[in-house]
Amino acid sequence: MSADLAGLERVLGHGFQDRELLGRALTHKSRAYEKPGDGSATDNERLEFLGDAILGFAVSEFLVRRFSTYPEGRLSKLKARLVSAAHLHEVAQSLNLGDYLLLGRGEELSGGRMKKALLSDALEALIAALYLDAGLEAARQFIKAHVIEPYDPLEEIETTASTDHKSALQETAQSLKLPPPRYSVVAEEGPEHAKTFTVEVRVGKDWVSQAQGLSKKSAGQKAAQQILVQLS
């Protein structure tokens, strides 16, 4: 290990009562199997299994509370993004988790500290270690602070990159000899890290629509889409 565990604890904002738990969460099976005896008892795979379940629960709880009107299918898409290996890899990198991994010689030489699978698995194991050491609330707060709040998968789901409704509305208004669309933010609700914006779009005097989104951009796109439907 190339970094001190105390440094990781400072990043996590949690000092482990059971340091062995933290060490196990960071131990890849390649390192455990280099030791005599049964490596499965000391690597992080069992913790990863538990951490995956805790992560899924905490993310589901957050989404259900935050988006009480969303249908199950939409919540599932948001959850899938937040618990994906790609996203967990980003989180692990932001914590410099690779610096703290305990790897076998082969994994060390093959760049294991940067591998997506190793880092995402270690992050899940770390979540389980926090749960076992300090309870569900500690794990929940870590997930909220590091997995959910710093990222914007919600915007990614809400905005369909292949469809630019605002540009389409601009072109439609021009073809119908209508005034250009005018957009305005009419409301902002919720805490700073999770605001919901209401945007209004007007095309002349006769066409108006409002829509909500997790950003001004996504709300504007939705409002534009509604006007397009009216015009069609």
C-alpha cells in the first residue's frame, strides 16, 4: 500500500473503530491469496457483496424521496446510472482509492490500482466496512456525499442528447412566421444541490407552456417540446 490509512479516513470523515475492517475492504483477492491459508476470508469480496446491497438500498431510498412523482421505470434508470461500475469508478478516483489498495504482485505490475473493476468493487466493500463499523447512517451519509450529490446523472437521464427541442421550436416558429420563442425561469425550488427549475416558453401571444426540470436546460427543452406538440 502506497498511502497511509489515516489519510483515507480523513477523506472519508470517519475514523474506524475496527481498522481490520478497513484493511479488508481494500484487500484484493490477489493479495490475500499470496498469504498462507484461505485467502477468501481476508479479501474484500464478501464486503463487496454486502456493500452492493447497501448502495442499492441507499440510492433507491434517496431517489424515492427526492422524486416522489416519478414512475418506477424512470427511477430505475436513475438508479442504474448511480450504481453503475463506470460511475463508481469515477467516485473511487475522486477519493484516490487506488492509492490505498492492497494488491498482489501480479495486479500491482499490471496496473491494478487504475482498473475500473478493482476500484468499483473496493468502493462497494468500503461502503460495507462503514456500515459494519458505524451503522447504516454512516454508510448512507457517505453514499449521499460521494456517490450522489457531486454528480449529475439525473440531468443525463432527463435530457435526450439526440433531440434538441429548442432548436426544433425555433425552426418551426420561423417556418410558421411566428415570433421567436422566449424563455424565462419562473420558479426555483428545493435545496441548492438538488433544485427543480420551472421554465416558461412563449411563442407570440397564443402559445405558452411551462415545464420542470433538474436544470434550466432540461426544463427549457421540455417546455419547448410541449409547444411543438401544440403547434403540430
